[in-house]
Amino acid sequence: MKNDAGKILFETHLHTAEVSPCGTTPAAEIPAIYKKAGYGGIIVTDHYSDYSFSMIPHSSFAKKIDYYFRIADELRVHAEKIGMRVIFGSEITLNNELWQDFLIYGEIEKPFRQTPYLYNLKQHALHRMCRENGLLMYQAHPFRQGCTLGNLTVLDGLEVYNGNNRDNNAYERSVALCDRYNLMRIAGGDFHSVPSQGRAGIYLPDTVRTGAQLTEALNTGQAALYIKGY
């Protein structure tokens, strides 16, 4: 799906059954579901947490992170077969914070392999790692019940709309915080299973195909929010 400016619709928040314990749709099936929903791209953001990694059937961290990216690559291969594009991202849950989830965008694979156990970092340390590697860090579903707000001075943005957030005022409250703290905005469907596809995302320039191009588009204000029904 393209908007009037010729931009392509991307899902920004999506989980596979193989990596995310909350996901129920296999990676191989997801691209066709999203193509039918009118999307041209997917940013796969499987859970990266102490709990989710404990469920990956490997003993060493190196093998777990291999598996993490192998599933994302499997999704990419199936997407490319039907003319879609896939960018790797992540949703990190920190052990040292009170249920705060952070969406990470950019060229994540190399720094994720070089710095294991990112879920043991504090928020400021995770943000510093992102800055050092050209990544962007957004808090996911900041007003979901049970979640707490992170330190808004060490964030790049907020997921102002989340397709699985049941709080009707979350969007307005999130936008107000972005305005107050000069944070960037993103919308995501938070896909786990059918029929939750197609609820939100962002329109990006047709040139965006890599994590580096994604962060450039976000940093330069080239992304437009898509929220179904708005």
C-alpha cells in the first residue's frame, strides 16, 4: 500500500511464533498475511528478554542470538518471494526496570552479537549503546496497563499508537509527551496472531530497504503514521 506521496506502508512492531512466547504465527506465514493487508514492508521486532531467550532451545547465548536472527531472516526470505521487504528490529525488555519495553531500530545485528545479554543493561546504558551504533530507541506501548514510563530524557521516541493497547487515551497522552520532550513518534500494530494484522504502521519512502535507511528516514521526519480508522 502506498499513500498519496508514494510512500510504502511498513509494520513496525511484529512478533513471530518461533522467538516470541506471545506470538502464535510462524515467520513463514506472516508476509502473505501482511501483503494481503496492504503492506509493502515489515520490521520484525521479536522479543529480546531474559524470559524469551530462556525459551529458545539452545544453551549458549551465541546460539540463541543465531536462532533469533535466523528466524528473522526466514521471514525476510518468504517476504522477498512475494515482493515485500523486511528490516530487522527488536523489542528489548530490561530486567532492571519495571516492565519497560523498548523498540530498537537500525542495523542491529552486529552490535547485538557483539554485546550479549542486553536485557541486563539499565535504560541509559542501552540508549548509549544505541547511540554508539546509530540505532534508535523507542518505548513500546508506554501507557499499557502494568507498564511504567522510562526516563524520557534517554529515549529517541515513543510508540504513540499500539494496535494491542486497550487504553483509549494512550495515543493522546503519548503525543503530548512527545511534544513536551521533543521525542519522535511511531505507530505499530504489535502483531502476534491473526486477526491483529494491519492495525498500524508507518509510511516510509520507497528507497528504505535497510536498517540504516530506516533510521535516516525516522531522524529526518520522512515517516508518516498510519493508524487504521484514524
